Amino acid sequence: MTQWSEINPRERPGGLQAAVRRQSRPGEYRYTFVHDELEIDDPALDASGRFFASPREYGFVIRGFEGGKTAWARDFANGTMLVVNPDAQSHVLSPKGRARILFIGQDGAVLQDTGAVGRPEQRVPELATVRLTLTATVDLNGLSQEAARAQLIRLVDRAVLSAQSAPGDGVRVLDHAFDSAAVVSGETPGTSNTDFSQLLDL
């Protein structure tokens, strides 16, 4: 890991703003700060986050580091934010490429390095549509046949939704919907056959 030791260390002044650690996606965090009432996480972009800007506009200055490296730097109460080129060697940035943003803790530990964050591998899902027909015989227990139909639909719906979040190597349900549901009167008094089709769109 690249070490960031300043050639000319300076004493950190008091009353500095603290950078805030925000979760950008599951397992990934970025340090941000407030400038002109806007939260900034990339000092190489303007406030809209669309156009190139100099970190100087956010109070960053150029500093030299061991190994001949230079960086735009700004101190915060809980560390120092650095803005460098993608190779992490120079403060010279280009509008054609994203800058590399680092946050160095007060103990010198690298707490953030956007250049070290790899993009997750994109897997192309294999999709299939599965149609299930379910026939259930139920005891109405004083309820109407329509209530029994609605209750069964809720039970199946809950089971599918719980399977979506359950860990495992099996198939993953992406979406599901009920195609149709009908009540068929049973031959035995006090019982009912519920016959409905469930469409699972995977």
C-alpha cells in the first residue's frame, strides 16, 4: 500500500471541520465534507458532480510527499483528504479521467482510496419463467370461500418473498405474480377445494 508521508510536516490547526464517513454502497464508504452548504465527496468535480473543477476551489493546496509524489491536500479534524491522478503520483489532474480520492487518518492509515475500489464482477443472469399450479383442500373454519382464497394467496406470497432474501446457492426469485385464483366448491360438506395458478417470473 502506498505510504503518504509529507516532506514538510505541519502542525494541524484547531477548529477544523471533521470529514464524515458515508456508505456509498454495501461494504463501501467515502469521506465527505460540507462546502457552501453542499456535501462534497469528489473535490475534482463541481458542486453538481458533473464537471471538472480544481480542488483549490474547496480549500485544497498542493503538498509534496516522500517518493516524489505531489497531491492536493486538505486537513480535517479526523484526517487529511488527498486528491491525485489515477496513478496516485501527482496532483496534476485531467478532465478526461476521474481523480483518485484518498483519506488518511491521523495515525497515517489509509481509510479511503477510490483507486483501490474494484468494480464488482457483473454476472449475466440466466432467466426462466416457471408456472406452478397449486390445488389445496382447506377447512374453512367459519370463513367464506373467498376469504380462504385470499388467505392462501397471502401464504404463498409470503413464502416466495422470504425465499428471495434467504441465503443459499439455489435459484433466486427476481419477481413473481399470481396469474389466476379460483374457488371450486368441494363435494364434501364443510370443505372446499381451492384451485389457482401462480405465475413466477424469475
